[in-house]
Amino acid sequence: MALTINTNTAATAAAGSLNKNNSYLQKSLARLSSGRRITTPADDAGGLAVSMKLGASINRTKAAIANIQNAVSFGDVQDGALQSAARIVDRMAELKSLSLDVMKSASDVANYDTEFGALQRQLYQVGAETFNGVSLFATTNEA
């Protein structure tokens, strides 16, 4: 009895085409599901490199924006503290003028001095304020 092996070349070609088209379908589905044109480096290596550079640039820009927003917030807090200090100093000047009035009694002058001392402490506290652990008004000692 003779053994014969038959090959169906049309079926083999069809199976190869089916596998190839199935691979393309998988790539298309991966792109659709991810929402990206490039899902693997093999899709477009140059495009992936450009995309990664742009992503890094975007992250650096976001960090710079956050730094600028922090600086603006710091300035706003400083502005508020300086406005408060200005009101305190204005009141202190008013109290000093009132205490120099010859028509004021010793009791009035003592009350003005008490309020003046409280305002001095409050002014010191404004100068010692911090923003996120950083002094609003850093002081330096020069020799």
C-alpha cells in the first residue's frame, strides 16, 4: 500500500492570509480601545519618540505653571500681611498723636500706651508669618 501526501496550496494560502488579517485586526482593536495611534514602539518608533518628548515637555510646563501659581499665592499672602501691617502702623501713629495731646489725662495716655504695646506685638506677629513653612518676610543679619 502506497502512502500519498496531498497538499492544498489554496487552503495554505488562505490560512496565511487569515492569520495576517487577524494580526491587523488585533492592532486596529488595540488602537481603538486605547484611543492612541501608537500602541507599541513597533507601530511607529519615530512617532513614539516625538510623543514621549512632547509628553516630557508638557510635564515640565505643568511644573513651571505650578511654581508660578505658588509664587503668585505667596505674593498675595505677603500683600495681605503688608496691608494689615499698614493698618497697624496707621493706628500706632494715631495713638502716638493722641497721647501727645495736652488735654489727655494720665489714664488716657496709659490706655493709649497699652493699646500701642498690643499693636507692637501684633505687628511682630505679622512679620513672623509664614507661608507653607517659608517666612513671608525673611530677615538677614549683616555684620
